[in-house]
Amino acid sequence: MEKSPSVCEEQVYNQIYKTHAESLRNYLYYKFGDMQRAEDIVQDSFIKLWSKCSSVIFEKVTGFLYKISRNLMIDNIRSNKVALKFEKSLMPIQDNEDPYFHLRTKEFREKIEETISSLPEKQREAFLMNRIDKLTYKEIALRLEVSETAIEKRIAKALIKLKTITEIKKYSI
């Protein structure tokens, strides 16, 4: 029986960073809409991984990183909620589009974002990894340590919920 590598070994840790940092950043970028914040959280996630390296099993490192980054993201959202509202209120809106068009577009975008965020965590995670990171079902299954069929079902259910929203939009225009 082969012993799995230790996350505390510098070479292993560096390889984990090279393998996962970009996809983790992309996932967080979608959620935040702010590349700098996403990069900061990726760095913080890897710092936490290093500080807990002796207790993290190598085979579970991907799940650990996504869970830590998700938790850090939630903490960051909570602490910056007021600041984000203030920033948005300062942004000037200048364009010549029909205001009604902007209202409908904004409402539709908010409804899609709300629907995605209201998806069960496993569906949302699989859906975003597929649509944002462009990972195949097989790659997602390997990262999340579940079957490819489970990933197919999660994404299909997410798409059904999103399709309902787009059908509602078609008929309301």
C-alpha cells in the first residue's frame, strides 16, 4: 500500500498551489465579481492550508481548499456588505439606453444570480465549475470525489431551475 504524500512537504504544497490556485480564483471571481478580492481569498486559503497541513489528507486537499475559500468568501461578504452598498451608490450611471430596458435587464440578472445562489450547494458548485471553469463532468467528479453521474444530475437539476427563470423572462417581455 502506497503512502499518500504529505501536504506539509514544500514540493507537494507547491504542486497543490500550481494545480488548484487558478481554478479556485476563477470560482471566487464569479462569486465576487472582483478579481483582486478573489486572489486575496485564494492566498488566504493556501495560508490556512499550510497552517493545517498536518491534519489535511492529501486526497482531500481540493475539497478542503474549496470549503475554506467558500467560508472565507462568506466572512468577507458579511464584513463588506455595508461598504459594497456604499460603493454601488456612488457609481454614476451614464448611457442612452431605455430605462425600462435597464430595469428589466437588472431584474433578470438579479433573478438569475438569486437562483444560482439559492441552488443547493452541491448543484451550485458543480454548475459553476462547469460553466465558469469550463471543467468537464469527469474533471468535476474527480475534484469533488463523486461519480460522474452525480455531477450530471446536479448540473441537470441546476439547468432546469435556470431554464424556468429564462422561460418566465420570455413571456414577461
